[in-house]
Amino acid sequence: MLKSPAIAIVKLEGSKLALGNILSENQFKFSVYDENNNLVTTGYNKINGNIIFDEFIITTPGIYSYIIKENLLVDDNWITDPSIFAVTVTVISDPKSPGGFNVRVEYPDGYPIFKNYYKDQSKGLVEFPCINFTEPGTYNYTVRETSDPQPGWILDQKEYQIAIEVTDDENGNLVPSIEHPDGFPEFKNEYQAKPAKAVFEGYKMVEGAPFPLDAFEFGIFDEMGTLVETTLNNLDGTITFPSIEFNNEGIFYYTVQELTPSGNGWTTDPREYSVIVTVIDDKFGSLIANVEYVDGPIEFNNVYQAEPTEAIITAYKLIKGWNGPTKTFTFKLIDSVTGTVVNTATTDHDGVVEFSPLLYERPGIYYYTIVESMSSGNGWTVDPSSYPVIVTVIDDGEGHLITQVEYPDGLPSFTNTYTTKPICIPLSAIKMAIGAALRKGQFTFSVFDESGEEIVSTTNNAPGEIDFDDLF
């Protein structure tokens, strides 16, 4: 009976510390390399910070040198530890030991402990000085904020428990693991200052007719387009809005415009005025607001004439061969006389292309052409069609302009086609034999799809390589 060959089973360990956040299972990967920079084994962290590597074997007595380092993590919030730790594994023949070898693992640079920092620009990291441990044991701590009271600040009263388990790896190293029963300590302090108030003012003028008895309305919009305040002009034309209250520091952007719609021959002023309000904290518990009129004093001038009108031009997009997420396509509306791009628009989820409304202030006939902006490529064949559009504007004699949109070649409809190029995927594997040499074609291997059907099969060659036919 043949005697089983002696093998040494090597198990390496390490520890991961996370600063600024808690760890999750298998979050960080670590690799072990030999003296020739060959990858020997890998490991992942546990929730408590312990790093567990896959075991590997050595079949010959000797002294072996390795290094442990952390793999880079593709995460902008985490800073991985660039440290490299040396490992020395001594394998001595010992028939009395399991496997026939005695294995000793040493860490010349100290027990591998990797520290990762979690970055969060909205939060400040609190890093305590190191706590020294000289013997194994379980250590329990409480973290709380001990800041002195400060004007305007409300301090966080929460407390967090931290449990540190220190063990002896029986190779002269103390190994820490950290648990946060209450979650990672996060303290939120709130500063409250008295709110500030800002008042917007402007002036209203009219041309072409006496000042109407009914007042004009004006509005303030924030940077999201939400209407914040409204007001009516005074009899002398002045405009004074109700005050806007601010509870936080910052720079706030607003737009002031007239809300009264054009009608009955009146054209309201389409101008929009940008206003910037800068709010600062005086550090004494009060906010102060400064109002800046970026475009100069707010002045609206209404003119009586035939009311402008708008025309909306639309088209449709059809897609063939595409089963992926919704794609958007861009189209141009071109002035057929000057060749100038008048407007652009993109498709919505239903494939509808709706250009922004075109404004007309005088009667006439206007000619346009609709074309798609994107060129063919990346699997897409773009529809090269172009569609003429005619917009006719007439004055009804009662201060109104009326538009009519015509599509001489029919309603614009563009069709794009998507196709993909086939690819082939070679698969391979390695066959190892222990105790005897391999023979070419000795063993058979198969590839199965997810339904269990065999797709392709092959046999090994003499060196143990397994190459399958290409998969398409």
C-alpha cells in the first residue's frame, strides 16, 4: 500500500479596522503572494474585523516567505490601507504531526492589521488616540460627547457601546476584533440661529395704452422653478413683495417675472430678473440676508399690440432591435430659409418628440425642417429622413395671433434600428493529477447551460490543459 505524501496545511490570519464606518461581511479582499509575486491565496474580512484566508499546502520542508496586502477597492468613500506585511512560514518534517510536517507561522512586521478610512464630506471623523492592550480579554467601553455648552448649539446626548475582544494567536501576537452593538458612533449637533428676512422690490411701466384699472401680478421663483411669493403692483407702479424668510446660511437664487398672461391686445413683459440672496451667520445667533439684483433694478414694461402666439411642433420616434433601457434621441428644428437651428428636443418614454413652443409676434408663413441629430454608429442605424414643417400665423384683428402647423409629407416619424455583432467566448480549465502522470484524452469535461443541457465537451491534453470549443 502506497504511503500518502506528506503535506503541510498553512492558514494565515489578519485583522481589519474600519475608521469612520462599520464593516460588512466580505467587504474587503486581501491577497498573499510568494517571493516570485505569484498569488498564493486570498481572504476576506468578517464583520468583527478578522481576516480569514483560504488554506494552502506546502509539500517540501523549508522556510517560505510571503507578503500580505489589501486589494484596491473601487469605492470613492473608502481609503484602502497600502501597508504590506511580511510572513515567514517554516515547515519542518515531523512524522508525529498531522500531515507529516510541523508548521510555524511568523509575522516579522507584526500581526497584519489593516486600517481603512471612510470619507464622508458631510461629516467630521472623530479619531481617538490608540488604546494599548497587554493581555487577552473582553473590554467594554462607552462613547459619549463631552463638549462644553456653546451658544446656539444643541449637543447630541446619545451614548454608544463598543466591545473589543483581544485574543492571543499563540504566535506572540494579540489580535483585536471590534463590535458596535449600537451601530457606528455618530453624533449630530444642531446649530440654530434666528432666521433672516429679505424683501424684493421693482417697478411696473406700460406703453401703447393708459394704465389699466386691473393690476398686474408678479411672482418670485426659486432655482427649482417653484413659485415662492406673489404680489400686485401699487397704483404708482411700485412692486413690493412679501418678505422671504431664511433659516439657513447659503446663497439662494431666484427669478422674478410677471405672472399676468398676455391677452386682449396686451403683451406682458417676458423678461426675467435674476436675484441672489446671500445669507450669512453673524456667529452671534442671527442670520443676515443681502439682496443682489444681478440684472439691475427690476422693471417690467407692458406693451399693447396683437398678442403673440405659440406653435408646438412634434414628431415620433420608433425603435427596432433594442430591448435595453429607454433610449433618448435628439432632433433639430431648422429654419429652412436661413439654415439656423431654431430648437432641439429629445424623445420621451413613449417616443414622442415635442419641441419647445415657438413664439410668434407677427403674421407670416414660416418654413422649417426636422432632422435627427445623432449619427449612425455603436450598433445604431439612424433614420436619415427629413420632414418639412410649415407654420402659418394670422392676425384675427382682435389682438390675437392664430397659428396653424402643417406637415406636407405627413406627421414626422423616424425609425432607428439597433443591431449587435456576435462574439465568441473561449473557455478553459486545468486538470491536475497527484501520484501519476496525465495522459492526453484521459479525462472528459463538459460545459452545461443553466437548464442543465450540455453545450460542449472536450478532454485534457498531456500537460493538463483543458480547452473547450468557442461558445457563441
